[in-house]
Amino acid sequence: MRHRPIGFAAALAAALVLVASPASAQKPGGTLRMYLWDNPPSASIHEEATVSTVMPFMALFNNLVLYDQAKQLNTMDAIEPELATSWAWNDDGTRLTFALRRDVIWHDGKPFTANDVVCTMDRLQGKAEDKFRKNPRKIWWNNLKEVVADGDHEVSFILGRPQASFLALFATGYTPIYPCHVSAQDMRTKPVGTGPFKFVEFKGNESVKLVRNADYWRKGHPYVDAIDWRIVANRSTRVLAFIAGEFDMTFSLDLTVALVRDIKSQLPQAVCELQPTNNTTNLIVNRNAAPFDDPGMRSALALALDRKAFIDILTEGQAKVGGVMLPGPEGSWGMPAEMVAALPGYGTDVGNSRGEARKIMAGLGYGAGNPLKLKVATRNIPLYRDPAVILIDQLKQIHVEAELDPIETNQWFAKVARGDYSVGLNLTAAALDDPDVNFYENYACGSERNYPGYCNPAVDKLIDRQSRETDLAKRRSLVWEVEKKLAEDVARPIIMQGVAGLCWQPYVRGFVLHHNGIYNNWRFDDVWLDK
């Protein structure tokens, strides 16, 4: 059996950290002041698909395991125990067993047990009577056949086949453990967790407030007394408020390269980093809506894209042209640049591609005197609106007259999930740098997050093959084969692999920005304020 226990080595490492950084260095107290760019659709992480929910509410919860909050890259080697104390696989890689902590209580005083893990997984798989209203990552668990509790402090997951990424699915901020005794409905507005902070209030379009959990199982943590989030809809207002010292940290994905430069010019002492976000800007086309049910039409829209223009305008050349998977060095699975350039429609001769697109459009009856008129749906925040405006301008080159259709966050994900759009400009951030998450969630037949309705059974088989492959080189080759097929099928054309800035005040200590994921480093139990 393969084990990952908490033992002597971990204890020694912890001791060395304490020697290097005495506990007295971390000052307890104070309120961490944050802002949100829009209204979270709910407080239930499992039911939502946005950092607008994960970032403010992740600190309420714990996972079985979690990516090390102090390491920049989310990798298999960075997975650490949280509600679990150890884990072990059986010899054929089809049974994963977790030993659980015995000193954990929910925020309402009830004890945490293995039954809570079982209940969480039953909800995620759609087996529970008390079902989630939305379940965007249900497909993650298709290979999970059974969850078995052995008493209160051990739980096993039985798989249908080996799956190299299975442990990592538990390490993202999208996979907290929920309490059995709190309804799915209540978790949307009054969430109860085991995490370092407790819920106080969530006022729509106004604020989210959390307070320190004095009974947190990780003794001595968290350091700050509270986290106050204020919803500020205008980006200029948010940035100016940060510069003026009203906020201690900016929001994930909110800052462009230009805004980071502006902040540093006005507030030189601010700590700012540009983050490869593992977040793609992509074109979504509803395959079930005429005339977009025609493969030629979808190809024409994809051929109109000038990816370099998006990258130069939006990120001053800092983002990358890429496929579905994050390119290196931060990403482990992205295709080399020369392979990406060889994908259909990804070449640098934009003029030639648009010429092909105009021929297709002419064959479908569209031209200068008879343009195709459509609406480009997008989420009503700058991160989405800005590239959507560029897309609308580029589509003019192939006789498409488009207008912007901005949708509020609390409606956006539900709207595209039910296919209530024709063409959209979307952003898709992967919960972790692993093909299973990206491929199953966004491209597999029947997934709730497969917004264009793409379905190719042959590709599904390829996705399954890469998922069960344990040899790294062989799996990477299969991943690239999937990438090529998705591009050929115009499944969801990737415009760019994004980069964004995050800044925090110099007195914010103990925070490390993750550089290949945006959902996994908001526990905040190591953060303290040096003021």
C-alpha cells in the first residue's frame, strides 16, 4: 500500500519552521479587509463555478487534503493533509482510504465524522435526497463507485478504474467537506464549516463578513480576528480604494498588467505579482441554435480570431497563445508553442484564416450586403466585457455584426449552462492543473459545464484513456491527442491563456499567491497583519 502519513518527518519540518520563524513573529489580531468585484451568486462553493464564491467563502471550510498554501505551484507533491491525517491506496489503485482527524467540530458545535464525508460525496454525485440546485462538477466523480465509512474516523473511496488525478480532486478549494446536518439550501446563505473562520453575514451587493473560529482544530490559527469583504462594482473605485489603504488586498483576476503598473507607480511599497491564471479566454458557440448548428459557421467564427491582438491589447503581450491546458513552465500538460501553432485555426497568418472564413460565410449566404447579426453574451465584469468588445470588432472582418449582451454574475453561469445564448465570450479557469478536470468538466458529453453542448464519443474515449494512464509521458501524449481533436472539432476555441495581477499591502504577511490556479489559496489561516 502507498501511504502519505503525518509522521516524524512532517513534525521535524514543522519544528524547523518554528525555529526559523518564532511564533511571536506572527502578530494575532486585526481585520483583513478585502473587496469583491461582484455579488457572489451564493455562498455554496459546491453549487457555483466562480472565484466570486470560492475566494470569500473558502476560509469557512476544510478539505480532506489541500494544496500547500505556502507553495506557488499546485502539484501532487504539494498536497497536504487537512481533515485527513493520512491516506493510502490499495495495490491496484482502485481504493483510496483516508484516516480522519478526531479533534474537529463544526462551527455549530457538532462533531465532524466520516459520515459528513459520505454525505458530501452523495450530494456531489446526485445520490442524496437533499440535492444541490446546481452541480457544476458532478462529472468529476463519474469514476467513483462507492464511498464507505469505517466508523467515525476512516473513509474509503472505491473507484471503477485507476485514476491518476483522483487524489488531486480533493485538494482544490472547490472540494470542501460539508456537514450532513445542514441542508443544501442553508449552505447557500448561512454556510457552516470546520474552517479557520466562521460565517457572520452575507448581504447581497454589499458585503460578506467572517470572524475567527476560536475552536479551530489547527491551534493558534488563524491569526486575524476577522475578514471583511465589501462588494465594489466599479474597478476604478476598487483600485483607488486599495491605493488609499482602504483594502489590504486586491481581488483575484481583477488587475490588468497596466493596472498593476499604475498601482506600483502610486503605491511603490505594494507587493504585486503577475499570475499565470490557468484561466482561458474562449469562444463558446451554442451548437443547438441555428445557424450555429452548422459546422461551417462555427469554423468561420473560429477562423476570425486574431489571438495576438487579444494578448497585446489586454495583457501587453504577457498572456500566451495556448490550447486547453496551461503552458509551461507553470503548467505540466500544455502543448509546446510549435504544436499549438499547428492546430487548425491557431496559425499566425490571420489574413489567410479570415479569407477562408469569408468564403465559408459566403457559402452560407452572408456577405457585406447581408451580414450575420447576433449578440455576444458575456458576464458583466471587465474581465469578460473587455475581450468581448475585441471579439465583436474582429467578427466584423467576416461579415458578422454583433452587439454586446452583458449578463450579471448571478445569472451568467445558469444561463449558459441551459444553453440560453447563441455566441458567447467566456473565461474558464481550471480548478487544478490536471487534464481530468479540464476535459471532463468542459468537453465530455453531458457535463453541466460543457456550455456549447459539444459531444464526441470518440473524444470521450480518449479522455478516459488519458485519465487511467499512469505513465506520465504516455499520458501527456494522449492529452495532446485530445487537444488536437478538440481544435479540429472547434469544440471551444481558446483565445488565450490568461495572466492577471494581484497586489497586497506590505504589512500583509503569510500569503503566497499560487501561480497555476486561482481557486486554491484562500484559506487565509496563515495570514497575519504586521501593523
